[in-house]
Amino acid sequence: MKLLSPVDQIFLWLEKRQQPMHVGGLQLFSFPEDAGDDYVAQLAEHLKSETRVTSPFNQRLTSKFGQPAWTEDEHLDLEHHFRFEALPTPGRIRELLALVSAEHSHLMDRQRPLWEFHLIEGLQDRQFAVYTKVHHSLVDGISAMRLFQKMLTTDPDQRNMPALWSMPHSKRGKKEQSAPSLWNTVAHMLGESGKQISTLPKVSRALLQTVREARKHPVYQSIFHAPPSILNNKITGSRRFAAQSYSLPRIKAICKASDSTVNDVVMAMCASALRTFLMNQDALPEKPLVAMVPVSLRTDDSTGGNQVGVILASLGTHLSDPAERLNYIHDDVKASKARYADMTPEEILNYTAMMLAPTSFQLLTGLAPKWQSFNVIISNVPGPKEKMYWNGAELIGSYPVSIAMDRLALNMTLNSYGDHIEFGLIGCRRTLHSLQRMLDYLEDGLTELEAAYSL
Amino acid sequence: MKLLSPVDQIFLWLEKRQQPMHVGGLQLFSFPEDAGDDYVAQLAEHLKSETRVTSPFNQRLTSKFGQPAWTEDEHLDLEHHFRFEALPTPGRIRELLALVSAEHSHLMDRQRPLWEFHLIEGLQDRQFAVYTKVHHSLVDGISAMRLFQKMLTTDPDQRNMPALWSMPHSKRGKKEQSAPSLWNTVAHMLGESGKQISTLPKVSRALLQTVREARKHPVYQSIFHAPPSILNNKITGSRRFAAQSYSLPRIKAICKASDSTVNDVVMAMCASALRTFLMNQDALPEKPLVAMVPVSLRTDDSTGGNQVGVILASLGTHLSDPAERLNYIHDDVKASKARYADMTPEEILNYTAMMLAPTSFQLLTGLAPKWQSFNVIISNVPGPKEKMYWNGAELIGSYPVSIAMDRLALNMTLNSYGDHIEFGLIGCRRTLHSLQRMLDYLEDGLTELEAAYSL
């Protein structure tokens, strides 16, 4: 039996009927060339026989001295966790996204290990899909995406690969150090590890005090400028998931022409899409939207090192000119990163805690203060550059499925894979109507930048 | 805007993460003879176009003066309620039951009208299915089954029938008077209608007092004899649904040979199945199990009149001889009905309230007293005698999907349709392992009675 860390406890604590706290991934595969029509059904049979379940997939919640803890599930029922499903006619991506939208809306059974693995047949063009769902208290978002990737290989000829839940634990590696996030921040406010979740009301009061003091301080005033918007309403229990791949070479051509980074261009695409989406509902705030973005603290796109931080970036949604908006974002991101340049890691953590405090306060108390520091989360997770395979089936797309929360009705998470940037948008289906249109608006955002730079 | 009745409020109040309070029905259809392979997909297109949603399907929960009320959903999103789905390979009944088990485990989104209609393709042998899910606060169990039947016709040639949610309200008729149930009893204890749910703690105390006094009274002692069993443990959030049809002529032949009613024989089948199921887990109580059964208060099977009541019937699970067990059940049911013969309707209601009080108390407080009045609910709902059709597709089976609750981990509901009695068993998947085996044990129960009467 192992006690949950304070951060992991927070996910249990934040979970409500209309706010499930699980993360997921949608992976799209094509049949191996030599595969018969019953390829997916055979794969399902193979997976059903993988009844050896390794940690953390065999761990269920229990309680120890009144605190939540993990313990091995002695009666693990694989049929509950591994589900073989099918898409209805005509089996387009549209039907797949509808299925994932519905599944991602459902709470998981807390008496069992908090994960599900859905193998989905019935896609057109000899394709199939895997939708994986893991509670954030078991595995955090970035670790989850890495976990799903670990079940793959670069070798197209490898067969009889172990199921995700049967992999030897060592092969999956240790829980990786995550970027500073809302949750790490809250944990930081909680102080030393081992403190109980029962101190949360005290933490909320501390957060409120922090924010009030910061607002008086001229240096920090700039971080409370996010305008109110429909993205920051309360949410309901049903989700819409939208996902699409966009060409990385097209994005890189814009980087080159505009002297900006991939992350800048991706944010400009999001800014353009949000601007159109909100304008169409006559709901675009006058002041620019602000995104919370985990970034590499290096000033270029180089991959060395692991120095990541969180910035609040203005999305320039008040500007109508696409190139001007991209430059605005580029400068804002650069200034935010520069602010960290002379800070010690401890100072960065304190500064981050300050930025995220209003949102932490909202989430913990359910109350909306009169100010907020950001409107939306845009998270860019690096993925594999090489082609990946699973039992001979080529991975053709891999989309993160994240969490929508009260006051954060939309989450835009993306990863790179080979020649693509793959967006997964998750939102409250009632607060944000027709979220799926954002996919077209993202494409429009890319096209208008190409036009602006005559590409 | 219309306030919820106290009984309907109770279903909202009883609903917990691991105890959803919706009821459902599973209907199995065969394709019309002239139908093409895309028959179900075409039907889905037709249903998608039925965007006019009538009461009660357009009603969502709201609050009026702090009490729950129904109001029209101005932004009804049909795609959320009508879902077109498919079974994975090989598309047997087994895959269908797995899908219904999973869907019935999920809470519905309270910000929307509390119903879902799942059209399911991909069944073998040119069959398809409909799984309908309605919250018990919107429509009670028996009314729900009648509602699902109202969308059908006896005319095999009728086409372009309106969707369940688009039917003119008058055609569906008024909410029918239901049998006395746990819920009506609790409402009775609540006293006059209009009282708020906030008086529930007071009701719980009153129930406890009632039970304590009744236990001192020799006449009532007999109703607290249900033995403790695994059927009366706490439940978890995941369900197993099992369903099968059994031959009515075979059941009637046993009735004739044993001079008993269809209800007696059905109860004997349940008794036999429960006996085997519990014996296999070394969990059969020494004392016989007790079932709560809504019955016609007439002493024969005649259909005239609407006089229904609730009895507690001993299932004779301590007896190993099948014929002896059937006779025991027959006598016990007869004696229970006879007890009502000289009572006024008010006296029957008071007596029923007494019988159900311990269970009402358990459900309302979550506490298990040291005694209980029954172990399992067996509910037999009359269904259509004639063949029914939906847009030309013949209804070949119709199975109720009811509610499992804390301390009532199994619910056995059945209806008649044509030449069959159709069982729907819903249970907690963790508390009751391998519930699907009960289907074979019910068949065994029928066979052993045939052998006992040399049929």
C-alpha cells in the first residue's frame, strides 16, 4: 500500500460529476499490408489473453489512516478495463470522435484501477483506433502520452508485443519530471509533502491572500489581465473531442519566413481559431485572450536539456492582421522567457505560483474572483519523430485527450509526430457550442499566415 | 416549470457515483425481409432528422425556490441523446450485453434531459438492437417499459413511425398508476405531497422507529426474517447486465401440472437460479431467501382490474427438491395475498410501508440495520401478447434493465412478450461475480421442474 502524493490527491478532490479528472490519448493506426479483414478482432483476442496486469494498472484506491492510498486489486476484471468496440456506419473520423467524446465524459469506477483501454474497429480505409483513458491521480497527462508511446516500436516487423497493461514495469521507466503546472503549484502552496488534503481550505485562503497582495504590486499587475470570456464559464458533464493533424513543414516554412519558433506559430494558429470561434458567437473580448503555456526556457527550438517552465502569453486576439498577431505573440513569449533568465529555480517556482494562484483558487473553491490570469491552456508535448508501429500496424496519428474544468472550458493540447502537429481539443459541449469547427479555424489560421508571408 | 414530486426527488437524492438511478430497456429486432444491409444506417439517418422533441424528453432539471423542477431545455442537442453505435466482431448477444452493461453503468449529465436512445448495429443474423435509458425521476420503471412499447405497432407494414422522443404527448397517455414500491412507501412516510426532501433525515428516524416497534409486535415479526447474504452487500459503480428469453408454453405446462400460477413458476426459476449461484460461491444462507414481489392481488392469473400490491415471498432456497420448493413458494404467495384480503387499501399501504421500512431506511441513510425484510426484488411486468413491429422490423425480444442499489445488489425484472418470458438481470459486477451464469441456472430451474413433473 502506498499513500498518494498531495498532487495526486488533488485530482481525486477536484473530480466532480461534471468534471472528470482523467486524461486520455487517441491513436489511429493503419492495418499492416498483409493483414486480413479480421485483423482487429484477432488483435482483440490476443489482448484479452494478456491477463497479467503490472503496476500501475493493477492498483486501485483504498484508504490508509484516513488518507487515499494505492493497493493491488486482488479481483482485477480485465473485461472491465480492456474494451473492444466498433464504430457505426459509415465509420468516418467523425464517428470516432463522437465515440471518444461520449467515453471521455464518463467517470471511472473508483473501486477499480482507474484506467480503460478501448480498441476500436470499423474505421474506413483499413484503419483502426485505440482510445486510452487514465485517471490523472494515477498518471499525469504528459507521462500518460509517453506511456502510450512506450507500447509502440519503430520496427514494423515486430509482432506479439505485450499489452500496455502487461509491460514489465522497468520498461516503462520512472515517472518523469513534469513541467510546472497548476497542480505542482498547488502542491507548492501546500508546502512539504505529506500534508493532508484536509488543509485545502487553508491553502485556498493563502492563495487568495497571495493574489490580493500581488495585485497591489506594480511588477505583478501585468499577470492579472486576462479578460472575462465564455471560455471561463462553469462547465457541464458532457464533452466534445475534436482532433486533426496539421503539416509540420508548412508550419516550419512560416517559422522561417517570420523568424519565429514552431511554438509561436502553433500559438498563432490557436489565437486565430479562438478569435474566429468567439467572433462568430459575438463573444470575442476586446482585450486579448491569455494562454497558459508550458514552454522550454531556452530561446530556440533546440531539444537539449529539460528546462521547462510555464508562461502566460497574450494571444493578440485584438489584432486582425495575422502576421502582426504572430509577431505580437513571438515578442510576448520572448519577454516572458527573458523574465525567467535571471531568476533562480526557486524564484521561478514562486513566480509561477503567483501566476497560477487565481486559477488554483477558483478550482479549489468553485468561486470566481473578479480577475483571472489566463483564459485557456495550450500545451505542446513533443512526440516521436520516427514512424511508430504496434504489432505491425503503422501509427498514423496520435492525439491527446485532456481535461476541461470549471472556468477552463477548453483545453488545447497537441503533440508532434513525424511530419505533423496533432491537435486534440477537449471542451464542454454545452458551454462551447460546435467546438469541432475549431479544426477548420486552425487550418484557416495556418492558411492566412501562409498568405501573409506569401508562401 | 414544474416541481418534482417527492417520490421523483428521492431518485435524485439516492443517486450516487456508484448508484445511478436510471432504468432502461433492451429491445432486439430483426431486419424486415426486404431490407438492405444498410437498413440500420438508414434508420439512424431518419432518427437523426427527428429533431422535434416532445415532453418529457425535452425537460431538464432546474431549481425553483430551492426545490428541483423540470424546465424545457432551450438548447437541446439531439446528438447527445440519440446515439448510433455498433457491436464489435463477432456481433453476438454476448457483445450486445457487454455494451449495455457498460452504458448502464454511466451516470447521465444532469444539465440535460435525462434520457438516451442507443441504436445498435452490427448484430449477427440480420438483427439490431435498441437500448433506451431514462432517469427514474423522469419516468418510473414500469411506465418506461410501456413507453418503449408505445413506439411500436402490431402492423408489419407501417413505416415512417415517429421517434420515441417525437411522439405526440397525448399518444403516450398519462403516467400510469404504479404498483406500491419502495418509493411510494417512502413518499407515504413523507406524508402530504409538497414536503421537501430536506425532511428526509426526519423520515429516516421515523422509519427506524416504525421498524423497532414492529419487531416487538408478534404479528409483524414474520416480516423481518430475510437472512444476511452477499446480495445485500454494498455495491460498486460497474454493472453486469444479463438477459434471455424463456418459453412461456413450457412454463405454463408446469403451472398446469403443479396447479400454480405463471408468477409462482417464474419465482421458482429465480429461486433455483439464486440457490445454484450462491451455492457455487459457498454463500447460500441456511434460512430461505426472501423476495420483494409486486403481484396482482387477485388469486388467479386473470388480467381484469388493476389491483396490485407488494408481497414478501419466501423463495424456499433451503429446500433441495424442485417441486417441493415450487409448492412452498405457491403456498407462501397465497398466504401473503390472503393476508390482504380483509384489509382496506389504507391498511394495505400501512402494512406495505412496514414491510419496506428497513430497506427504505438502509437506502436513505446508507446504514445497515441488523435485520432486513427481503434480499432481492423480482418484478414481473406484463408485456404485449401480439407480435410487435417498429418501422417494419419485428421485435424479437424486449428486456428490462433496472437498478442495482446498495444492499440490493441484484434486480431480476422480467416481462412477457408473445410466447416468451424475458428476463433482464442487472447486478453489481464486483459484488456478484459471473452474474451471466444465472441465465443458465434459470434454464436449469425450468428443466428440473419439467423433470419433477415428468414433462
